[in-house]
Amino acid sequence: MRMKPILIGIFVGLLTISIVSPAQAARISGKIQVFATAERIAERSNYQDTVLKQFEKLHPGVTIETIRTPWPENTRFQALLVSGTPPDIWMSVGMKSSNLYVDQGVWMDLTPLITRDKIDLSQYFQPALDVTTFRGMRYGLPIVMFTDALIYNVDLFNEAGLPHPPHDYNDTSWTWEKYLEYSKKLTRDTNGDGVPEVWGNDGIVPAHIPTVAASFGGFPFSPDFRKAQFDSPGIIKAYELIRDMQFKYHVTPTNKERTALGLGSVAFDRGVVGMRIDFIMRAGDYAYRKDLHFDLAAKPRGPAGPKVLLYLNTLNILANAPNPEATWELVKYLSRPDVLPGLAVYGYNGIPATKNGAGLFVEHMKKIRPDVDWIVFIKGAPYAMSVEYWRPNYTEIDALVAQMTSPILNNEKDVASGLKELNDRVQAILDKYWASREKK
């Protein structure tokens, strides 16, 4: 069942590719080395390879060599850089990987080429463009987005007599307070033993916490990344909400309860949770679960409005790419309106980063699961924010945040004092980073 739509996408993509003039084809030649992820599902890698082969057919003087590396790819990529044998392009690099290298001068600034060839950037969703620049340089072009939304169990909502949550982001009544109210009404302890058999929500995992904080107006850094703001009111509010849903209101299973009840890290899978905030990938897996009656809704909003989490993959050319002109032609080809949508949907199982291409994702998923409102993921795109943005000492700060927020979320440390301690530690890292930069 998974194979059929992918094959259809390949055939459609090949039929819609336009002809390149002999003059254009002759202008570039040589080898392009493409660094790419070894996809979890082989058909996706096969689709990507088909698109690359078609580029070779359009440009007979070009040969593409693909290096496929399982996730996480950074170890292999770093080895290529150190050995002095970098690829020309990282095809579909995630934002975290982009930002690990962006201040090391690894990526080419695409702005001069975009200007020269009059590339229309208005075709992209604005949030996807906003996060692909660093200190005035554009280091990549967006190709595929992965947004999140609220996944809810239709049967549990109906049993509780609750109206379904809104599917549109213009409903200002759908707040975190309303989300908590719904969670309370969905939670059921039928035998009175103090442990619910049905839970209101599946919790908010750490990756999604920054969007909750942003909806309350909290951002962990100042705009110039010189000041830490982990103890700001919006971030404190987000952590208090997530903690209280577990330990005060008891509408979310705690980690201990997940273990004791055998719920696992994702209890929604078992049909005993009313709501879960998660990504396209999770909902895509549920599409094949005929025993799970679910739908999609907008994420709740805070005083600063709704905030949707964005994971974004881009096309990045290396600054010292051996064959830059041919590689830029490949980037332009992969970004074409008759190529990018199919590559994003069938090659990466995500949303095309272009407004006109995003509809293909909905069309594809509707064929698999027509009863789900897949367009909710697209509706959330204007409110999307990347949490994998650049910050000083990226890996060190992320590890520290994970370490110091764990006891806060487990109710082992006070929220305000715990975040103040975290903020002081992060500030020390920032101060050291900026001091070292000023000495250079």
C-alpha cells in the first residue's frame, strides 16, 4: 500500500519535467557529489535517485555521485570536511546540521546566484525563508517542511460528548486554558483507583516546549544571542503548564505511570489518550492504522498567538564545492515547481516548502486516509517557527537544557528556581563565547 503512491509520484514527476535546450545542457559538466540521508523507507531514496538521474539525462555532461549516510549524518560529513574531500551539496540538510556549520564558513552564500538568476523567493512559505539566513547570508534554499499539529482521538471525544477542537488557526477561543479544560473532561478514572484509564493528553515532549513558551511570549535568547532568557515569564508559564498537567491536574501520565502502566513514551498509540501534539511523521504512520480513529486540529494558542514547530530541510552548497556552477544548476532544478513538490512528498514524506506545491502533500495523504483533515498541517505553516535556529555553542547549550529541565518536568525541582539556575549556566556559556569572538 505504501509503494503505490510513491510510484505514481515518480511517473507524474517524470512526465512534467520540461525540456532543457542544448545550449543550457552544454553549459555545465563534470561530477557533482551529493551528500544525502539513507532514508528509513527505501522507496524514498529510490525516488530521490530517480530525480537525480533525470537531471543527468537533461545534462549529459554531468555525472552525479551520491553518498548516502544513515542518520545522524554529521560524523560522516565532518570526516569528509576534515579529509579535504567535501561534497558539492548536502541535499536536504536539516536545520540543526546547517547551524552546526554555518558560522564555520562551510556553506556558500546563495544570495549572489539568486540575484543573478532572478530566483523567485516569494514561492516559499515565509517562515521557511526566515530561518535560512545567517548574518545576512542565505546558506540554503528550503525544500521540505515538517510541521506539527494537534492529533486527537475522535472516538474518545465523541464518548466524552465534547465538540471537536477547531481545525482553523483563526479560532481565538482555542487557548491552552481551553486545552486544559478539554483534557480534564477527557480524563476518566472509571474504577476509582486514582489512576485514569483514559488520559486527556499525551503530554508535551521537550522538542515542542519552545513553541508553547513562544505562544506565551517567551524566547530563550535575546535577538542578538548575547543574553539568556530561560527564566522569562513566558518560559516559566510553559513549564508550569506542562508540569501541572501531570502532577496537579493529573490529565497527563507521568513518566512513572507510563512505565507502570506499560504506556510507553507515546500512549496515544494505544487509544487511551484524547490528544497529542506531534509531527507529520507520527500522523503519517497513524494513517495506516485503520483501528485508530483520529483527526487533526489546530494547536492551542497563548497570548502571543499560535506557534507551530517547524523542522526544515534545505539544499546547501558547500563554499568550497569542487563543481559549484553545476551544483547550482542542480539546486535550481530541484527547486523547480514541477520537481520540488514530488521530491518533498515522495522523496521525504513531508510538506513541500513552496505555497503552490504544498497541496500535493494533502492530495497524497487523502488517498491513504480520506477521513483526516490533512490540510491542518498546511494551515499551520504561516505560524511555524524553527527551534533548530543558530545559537552560540549549539550542542553544549542544548545538552545543558536537556539535563537541567528534566528534573523540572519530573516535579523534582521548582520551575522558577530551576529555570533561573539554567539561565545563569547558559549566560556563562554566552559570555565566554562572545568574549572569545571579540578577541579575534
